[in-house]
Amino acid sequence: MLIGELAERAGTSTRTVRYYEQHGLVRPQRSANGYRVYDEHELEIVRKIRALLELGFDLVDARPFVTCLRNGHRSADECPESVESLRRKLAEIDDAIDRLSAARRHVSARISAVASSPPKCEFSL
């Protein structure tokens, strides 16, 4: 398939596919006239990259998953490097949850403090 079809089937743009290619994640074949030609395997790789990006991974984080697929594994998640990347992302998510929970507690405490003694400000327009 040509780049336009790949992009459409993967739910992205041709520009994005070229960007993935520049980063060495997508590898097109070239037709006799120089057009990029992609197979179903490249479509699977683009879809995996997009899924990872939606979860907050970046292209560097996506590389082990792409390598895993390129090495013939059925799932990009079954290689040790992929599992390690998943563990790192989970730790980042847990840290973000902890920070947000602390911020929520602080804001909630401020609201409670204000509710127990209403502010003495008056607004006029």
C-alpha cells in the first residue's frame, strides 16, 4: 500500500508516517518509481506507535515495542525491553497520581478553610 492508504488505515496523516520514518520506526519499501510502499506489518507498527502515544509514551519509549515486533514477536509487549518500558511508564503514572492527589488534598483543605470562615471580600463591578 502507498503512504496515503497506510495513513488512512492507521488513522493518522502521511506527515506523521514520514515523521515515524525519520525516527527509524517505520521502514517502507520503495517501488520502481520511488514511491514508499508499506505492507501490513508496517501498518501494525504504526498502529502500535499511535496506541503508545495515546497512553503518554514518546517515540523513544516506543522503540522497544517496534523492535519487538520487528524481531518476529506476535505482541510488542512480550519482550523484556518492552516490559521494562511499561514498568517505567507505570511508575510515571503512579508519581503523577501521587502529585495530583496531594494537590487535590491541598485545594480541598483550602476550600474547607474558606467554608468555615467565609471571606470578607466584596466584589463590585
